[in-house]
Amino acid sequence: MKFTSYKNWLNERQSINIDGLNVPIHIVKKKDWSEGKKDPTEFSDEEDAVRVRDDYDYKKDPTGWMRHEMIHYKLHHTTGWKDDEKEYPYNSTEAQAYIYQFKYLKKKGYKNYKDVPGFDKSAEYDNILNKYWQNV
Ligand SMILES: [Zn+2]
């Protein structure tokens, strides 16, 4: 699902400072969120911003997703950064994003990403996510 209109998006455009980086965000109503998408945030190349579902507390960032998307935004603007283009979540961009997110969650005291409330616990990517967690 795309944003309602470019004009609306420009009107709503705001930004938040995440770990010293100013990141444009776009708050999206829950009813307009991508169908079937469990995570409350996503980086959009098209909007060059982090889209945030309006029920997620992006200021407190309890699940660390803002940190994750911040890396997407940052790498998108890093001259010379080249993703290895493996599939999600095995590619080099996701590795960076998850490791940064997990660093933040470990600092908050979590011993396993599965203990984080609101984190999708589906087993599909468990091996790789565990690997990222161990590498933090
Ligand atoms: Zn990601």
C-alpha cells in the first residue's frame, strides 16, 4: 500500500533524532498499514523515510525497530555502500540493521530477542536472527 498522496505525505513529514541522526518519519494509520505486515515500521526508498504504524511508540522504541530502520536510512545515504543482494533477512543491509537493533535491545537488558515484547516470534528466521544476536 502506498501513501495516500504525495501532498499529504509532504504535509505530514516530520523527523526524529535517532542516535544523533535526523531521520524523516511518516506516521501511517493502522488501517492504511501494509496488509499482513507484522512489524510496526519499515524503511521506504520511495519516500526516503521511515514509515511508522501509528500504534507504535516510536519515541520510546520498545522493540528497537526505529534503530533498525535508522540503519536502512543511513545506508541508503551512504556513498559507496553496496548491499550483497541476498534475500531477506540474509543480506548485508539487514545484517547491519538487525545487529544495531539487537545491540540496543541487549543494552536494555534482554538476553534473547524472543524475550522482547512485540517482537515477531515466528520460527522462520530464527537461525539467522539468533546468529545476529550472538554477533552483537
Ligand atoms: Zn530491515
